[in-house]
Amino acid sequence: MTFRRPSGFTLLETVLYAFLLALFIGNAALLARSLFMTRTKLQSNFILEENMRFAMTRITSRIRAADDIFIPSVATTSSSLVLTMSGAAENPTTITSTSGTITISQGVGAAVSLTSREIQITSLIFTRLTATPPQVRIEAVGRIRQNTALQPPLTMTQTITIPR
């Protein structure tokens, strides 16, 4: 008499396959979540760095085009930078942080934002280093407004001398 094994799966095999399938799906979900979080963080980094870099470039070009630095005075710091310009329409040029945005105003014109609403400038400090030649150090700290847990603040520092 020969015993024939019945075709199909045993209960133990079915439970084992279900467990392995659940383990695979769980790992795939964790991988997808990790990839999404990495993508979001990189996108936030890009937005923050580009905004801060653009603002620093614009501030640098305005300082280099200036005749002198009115505020801050030598060896002091200020949250605003006031430049003396040669053209009447641009004099004075004021750069400051308003409601978490870096703004620039020239002459009697309205203030124009240099950073987008997606980022928040938490600190903007101008330090006057020397009188001759006029030299100022800028320190700006910014972060993404909406997802602060993912994105640490970014600090940019630059020293600019007005060419004579």
C-alpha cells in the first residue's frame, strides 16, 4: 500500500507564505516612505538654498554699487543695512527682514521681497567691519516655513567690501 500525498497546501505552508508576503509588502512600504521623505527633504533644501543664494547675490550687488554704508556704523551690528547710492532714485537703499522675508527698498520706492513666501528668514544681521574701505559682513539664517522637522535652518555668511 502506498500513501499518496494530497495535492494543495497545508495550513502551515499557507501561514508561512502569508507571513512572507506581509513582510515583503511592509518592507516595500517602508522603502517607499523613506524615498518620499528623502525627496521632500532634498526639494526643501533646494528651495531654501536657491532663495538664500539669490538674496545674497542681490544684496552683494547693491553693496558693491553703493558709495558708502550709512547704517550700521563701524564696529556695530544692525538688522537693517542702509546704503548711500550715487543715483537719487536709489538713495537710500535699505535692506532688512520684514515678516520673515528679506526686502529691499530704493529711494522712496516700495519694498520688494528678495525671498519667496516658502522660506522664513529667522535672522538677518549686518556687521560693519571697517570704515575705509567700507566693509560689511552679512549673516542670514533661513528655514522652510512648512516642514521644520525635516529641514534644519541654513546659515549663509558673506563679507563684502565696497570697491573704491
